[in-house]
Amino acid sequence: MAKINDNYLKLKAGYLFPEIGRRVRAFTAANPSAKVIRLGIGDVTRPLAPAVLKAFHDAVDDLGTTENFAGYGPEQGYDWLINTIIEKSYTPLGVSLKTEEMFISDGSKCDCANILDIFALDNIVAIGDPVYPVYNDTNVMIGRTGEANEKGYYQNIVYLPCNEANSFIPALPTGKVDIIYLCFPNNPTGVVADKAELKKWVDYANANDAVIFFDAAYEAFITDPSIPHSIYEIEGAKKCAIEFRSFSKTAGFTGVRCGLVVVPEEVMGTTTLGEKYSFNKLWLRRTTTKFNGASYPVQRAAAAVYSDEGWRQTREIIDYYMENARIIREGLTEAGVTIFGGVNAPYIWLKTPDGMTSWDFFDKLLTECNVVGTPGSGFGPSGEGYFRLSAFGNQDNVIEAVERIKKNLK
Ligand code: MLT
């Protein structure tokens, strides 16, 4: 009989969002008249920007013509998309990148998971706690960890607690680690790191020959001009950081699927024999072997995000979500709830009232207010006692959800 990958059995529970979905389905089945408002998973609700939609349609039409038909594209993405992203999104930050350093994909979740393929299993990994669960669980799946302890911490992972005392910004690891996951603006806490903070991490990584996985999926939601959008704005980062970006939240592509990874040529690792080797070469090899590229119409739609019209329309949608964030932040603050995030990020991280557990508060909001959020403990043990609300909802629903919560907590 074929043997299974036992590492999967170490995983403590089902993936967080399907678990929330199951509970919500059970509730709505039992209460069919309840008008449930979903502010749980960070899934967008606004339609695609018209300029993006048009480019998408036009590209589909291309596929129906002999002259413009597109078959397999380059596995790592079309140059016209990569060069547009570099020119419109990195050059203005003072960051220069080569076309060969960027790889277009079908989304950032897969990239964050797949990148582990090109790193040896005996690397020591550090991740924040709470954290986007994909970082933790994919390390378990690939076999880098031992079992979880009773708190939910896996052996061989260095956890960096993020709490009120450190303003949800982790401290540098006390020992040497080889891979560090950073996510700013942060999912789930919504906090951001300034340049001085990121410099500490880049200096640590360069001093310890470590690689930073920098998840910048939410960079478009930064409102404070002093906050960096890319880790490459920090001196020395091109030697030690791999950056992930996503069109999911920036341009409403959660259902369309498009992301990107930047692997600068200077980021090096060592072979078992101690020779230096470029991660860029390995990622290219992996990509060309295991992936056939994001689809042509999707890449055309992604490129249209950066047209003048596309970007203006996309910004309007981002502003709409950030207005939701303000409504949630201010409304719940009025209700006496302690709030974090939501200023430079589309997530509001709140302290559960009266010391309730995260899941108890989830059940209370679901059953008493018919509002769905995400329990903080689902993002790691240090998330216990916290709760995340997403700003990606429809604005009328967001206003109603806040009113219901305010009334309930009075
Ligand atoms: C979230 O709600 O944390 C995100 O939507 C999950 C994701 O991007 O995969």
C-alpha cells in the first residue's frame, strides 16, 4: 500500500477559514432567516475596476482569433507584465529590479508555500505568532517540524510572539535562524513596520546569512507615506530578502488569481558542500518545471491595473475598503473595544471584551449579532483573546455589522 506523507497528521486542526465556513454553514442552516454579515476571511467584495475588466475581456477575445491567440506563455510570466510592475510599482520607490528577478504566479498563498521547495529541510525557520497560518502549516507539511506541543507550537520552529507589549512587532530572534517570515502590513494584526524596524531585520539577516520571506500582500493599503511598501526600500535587502506580492486584495483578484515573487539574483544560499548558490536560479528551475504560468487573460488584466485609468479606479476601490476600516475602527472604539491596525491595513485586530476566548467571542458575534469574524487564536497561541475583522465587506453591511456589535456590547 502506498504510504502517506505523515507530516500532514501533525497538523492540529483543519485550515482556519474552512473551519469558520463550516460553523457559519451550520448556523445558517439552523437559522435560515438570519442575515449573516461576513467579515471573516479577507475576501474582496467590489467588482473588478472597469479598465481591468475590459483588458480581461479583450484578452479573452484574443484567444478567439488566429492572429492574437496565446498558448503557453513564459512560465515565469510575460515580460510586458513584469516590466510594467517594475516600472510602476518598484521604480517609484527607488528600487531597481531586473526582469529576471520577478516571477508572476497564480497567487501569493501558493508562492509562500512553494518557496519552501528550494530550501533545505534543516534550515531553522522563525515565524511570528499570531501569523498567517500558511507559513506555519506548510512548514509542517513539508516535514521541517516535529509534533506540536499542547499550546500548538511545533518543534523546530522558532516562534516570535507579537503582543500588546511589543506593539505586535516581533523581537529579533535571540539565536541564529536561517529563514524569517515577515508580513507588513500584517495579517492578522494590521500593524506596519517603519524603515528603522525593517532595517533591524535586514541587518540581522545579512549578519546571520538568513533569508527573509517578506509578504507584502497588503502594501497597497498603506496610507502613511513614511511606511515602506517593499523590503527593498531598505539598504541591504536585495542580498537577503524574497518578496511576495498579490493582486488579490490590491485589485480584487481573489477569484482571478495572480501574484508575484521577487527573488533578487544576489540572494544566496549554500549547497551541502558549502558552495554559494543563487536562489533565483533554483526558483526559475522550479517554476519552469512545476508551473506553466498564470493565464494570458489574467496577466493582461493584471497589467491593466497599472494603466492610468486602471490605477485610478483601483485606488478608489482601495479607498472604499479603507473607509470600511475607519468605520469599524471608530465604531468599535466608541463601543469601548480596544482596537489595533486598520489604519495602514484592511484588518482590524481587536481585544475580545471581558477576557473572552477568541472562539467564544466568535460564537457570540455569530449567534447574537449574526456577524462573522476570525478568532485570533486561529492565527497562533498569542492570538488568543483577540479577534480579526476584515474591511473587505460591502459598506452597507459593514455599517450594519458595526451597529449590531455596538448595540450588543452596550
Ligand atoms: C485572510 O483572510 O487571512 C486571507 O484572505 C487569506 C488569504 O489571503 O489566503
